[in-house]
Amino acid sequence: MSKRITMPLTKEKIEDLEAGDSVLLTGTIYTARDAAHKRLVELLAEGKDLPFDVEDQAIYYVGPTPAKEGQPIGSAGPTTSYRMDAYTPQLLEKGLKGMIGKGMRSGEVIEAMKTFGAVYFGAIGGAAALTAKCVKSAEVIAYEDLGAEAIRKLYVEELPLVVVIDAKGNNYYKIGQQEYLETQR
Amino acid sequence: MKEIHVSEITKTVKKLCIDANYYLTEDIRARLKEARSNENFAIAQNILDVLMENADIAKNEARPMCQDTGMAVVFLEIGQEVHVVGGSLEDAINEGVRRGYTEGYLRKSVVDDPIERINTKDNTPAIIYYDIIPGDTFKVTVAPKGFGSENMSQIKMLKPSDGIEGVKDFVLKVVKEAGPNPCPPIVVGIGIGGTFDKAAFLAKKALLRSTNERNSKPFYAELEKELLGTINDLGIGPQGFGGRTTALAVNVETYGTHIAGLPVAVNINCHATRHGEAHL
């Protein structure tokens, strides 16, 4: 059974999510990957406002393919998250509550998630054509010059995700693999 | 002497870029089906189903399977009796990539300089390998390579005394360290021997071989089977959420090497292992 979650990600919603939960996420989320993260953190260092308020929001690590006519977005699966690790704690400090990507996170990111109460979701890497069907609208809101790496505001309906790391720091990559290996004994 | 006009090469490269990104190859489809029937862990079964459904959607709607439509790696086998006419071969290949990535709605993921990092906006330059062979064949293979898996690849200069056990240990270490990052199930290309660069090239080339075929030397065919087994015993599973299916195939390519060396390169690819070829 999947948990249905709508944006924004309030404290109560975060506390209800556990590593391994299947989630269907609905609402507004924002895209950003390497180059956009670099710029966001530079803005913070200069004490300037970000192009969107990250408080209680979620960032999807994705650089979509160009949309064909009549489609809101092209294929749109997750990119590998660890490349954003250097920038993530600063965004969590500003109130970011959700990250959507794939792959492992650093110890620093997990500590910051526990401190500020945030969740890391996994989208299915390699299933980008299917994932795109959940995206109902997409609009570039910053850094258009970055092309695929621009920040987009997406409206998603029932985006299928798995809670990989919850706000207590439980890690489903460890738990799931252990559970599987126990079935083989 | 057989003549091939560069415009034919451009047209072919363009089509191969698009097709490789839209259509999963039949051998990989077969591997996914086999993996699904051997998988008894629920979340792993579910993810394999999703990947097959994704391939169907991509095929039916003519859209990329993955948003990372890769850097175009182009392999040419050119018969020495062939004369390419009408312009520069390298320009013709890059023009094919440019058109494929633009007209095929593929993502432009290439920057002009590794430090300055300005996007070239047409996915060029391609990575091009030329192989001159006897005869008058002209074969083009295009393999769009995503960097989620490319970033998890490694090379190691082992000592001759490390032997085959050293090779096996290194491959397992690379797959373990990659964990969930390269979107498992993966396909593992391994290059053994040659020089530093040759081993890396062989690992990449190994990914072009159909997963229906094993290495022609029985010793290495056995090694491929054994490594596939031990990798799948790791329990990483599809997406790293646990399960039997960590890899769909292991392909090994080898070459002679120096008395002092045993280079080993491991090039990891995602489940789709996109590539397509054409003869002109």
C-alpha cells in the first residue's frame, strides 16, 4: 500500500514517513541539479534570496529531455544524488524538507536531515518515460541559460517514490539489502 | 575502391542516436524477463516490471527511455578498401550527433570544457574510435553513454601476481562501491590487459557485445558466468533496494599486455545498455 502525500511537506507528514515506505506524491515540486545547486548556494553565501522559497518544499534532481509538442515535459527520471551532497545541508538549514533522486547520500547530508527534519525519496532510475507521465505541468522559473539544468516548477500527480532515508536517518538501501540477504539464508 | 559519401554517415549516426535512446534491444528485454522470473523479492519484482513497462512506453510513444540520453560514443570499423568522400569524416559524425540530439528531442548533456563547463547545446563533441580493418566494410556503432553509470566505473593497474583472483576482487569492489548509484540492474563491461588506456577501451567495447553471446575463449566465458553469479549474490538488487538482480550480464574483453602489468578496467552501464549499429 502506498502512502498518498501532498505538497508542501509539513513536519507531521515528515514524521509519518519511514524508510521503505512507498509514496505517491502530488503537488508542486522544483527541479535542480549540479549547476543550479551551485548557484543557489552562491546566493545563500551572498545573503541573497533564492529564486523560490525552499521552506517545506521538495527538490527533484532531474534534467529532463526536451518536451515534444503537446507534452509538458520530456523523459524525466532522477539523476544520482551524491553530486548535490556538498550543497544540500545549506538548503536543509533554509527549510527544504524533501529531496528526490537516486543513490547514496553523505554522512553530512544524513546528519542535516536528522537535525532539520527532512526526507530523501528515491524515484526509479531508468524509468524516465513512465515518470514523465506523472508531470502535469512544467515551467522554467530560473536559470534558463542552463538548459536541461534550469530550475523548473513542476506539478506532479501521484509520482511513485520510495522513502530511502527518513528523518530519523534510517536508510532503506541498507535495510532492503539486509532483508533480501536474510531471505537467502 | 568503394566510396561512401559523408552525408550517408551523418544520416546513419543521426538515426542510431535516436533509435538507441528510444528502443530497448531485444537481448536486454530477454534478460529483464529472465531476471523477473528468477526474482523472489517483492520490491525487486516490482522494479523489474516498471523497467519493462518504461521500455514499452518509450517504444510506443517514441520518446527516450531515460532523461540522460548520454554522451555519444561512436565506434567505426572502416575497411581499408573504403574511401570516404564529400568532406571530413569527423565532422560528418558530429553533424549526425547534432541532428540526432536536436531532431530526436534528446537531452544535450555535453559541456565544451571540463572546468569551464559551458553546454555546447548540440551534444557534440562525440567520442569517436576508428578501427581500420581489411576489406570494404564500413560499420558504425553508436552507444549513448549516461554518466550515472559512467561515474561509477574504475580502472586499476594490478600486479601480475594478483592474477585472476585479483581481477575478480577488483570487479566485485567496483560493483559494491557503485551500489544503488548506477541504477541497477547493471551491465558490467570489463577490459583486462593491454595498457592503461587499452583496458578502458576494452571495457567500453565489451558493453557493445550482445548479452546473448559469451566471450569466445572458454576461460573468459566461464569468468563472465562466475562474476555474474557472485555479483548477484551481493544482494544490492534493482535500484539498490535488495534482490537477486544486481547485474543482467558481465562481458569481458582481453588483450595482450606487458610482463610487468595486469590492467583491469570496469565500465558500468545501466540496464538499458543503449547501442545500435549499421553497415554502409
